[in-house]
Amino acid sequence: MTVTIKGLDALKRRLKAPGLDHAVADTLRLQAETIAAGAAREAPGRLGETVEMIEERHGDRSAFAVGTARRAGRYLEYGTVHRPATPWLWPVLAARLPRIKQDLRNTLRASFGTRRGEV
């Protein structure tokens, strides 16, 4: 059996649009900063003062992480055998996901020059 995917070459060309990598990275950076600010507000006690957003570059790609280097953050988020979890980071991320998806759609639309419903 042979499977043919039509339009794959056109999609590859669109994904290599000039400036697309930077536009997506800028969108994700802004969202990561917003998540970090929200997590800092939601973190219990002084833990919020240690919440940060980190950007790592891998060649021409960026990756973003939000969290704290303090072990207490992990123990509060996931719990321990002696203490139930009291998430402070995940709820902020979960609440932000629809906005992240919408902002990425808008970024792709703007980069591709397409209308709503085409991306």
C-alpha cells in the first residue's frame, strides 16, 4: 500500500518562512514570562521570589522553562510521602494553555499571511 500526502512540500516551504523562528520564539518567550509572573504570585510564602523563566538556545532554536531552583518548589508542586501536593505552577500553566495556542495560531497566520480558519 502506498500513502501519498499532498501539500507536504508547500507546508515545509511555509515553515521555513523568513522570520518565522523568531516570531514563534518571541511569542513563546512572552508566554513563558507571563507564566513565570503568575507562578510567582501563586507560589506559597517567599517561594515566589525565586520563580524564574530560563531561555536556552540550541542553535537557532529556543527553549523556555519556568520554575524555581529551590527543592521546596518541587515538593509543594508534587507532594511527598508525608505531604499531599499543593500545585502552584501547573494550575497557572494549565489556565494559560488556551491563550498560548491562540497566540501561536495568530503568529503563524501573520507569518504565513493567511486568514482565520486556514492555519
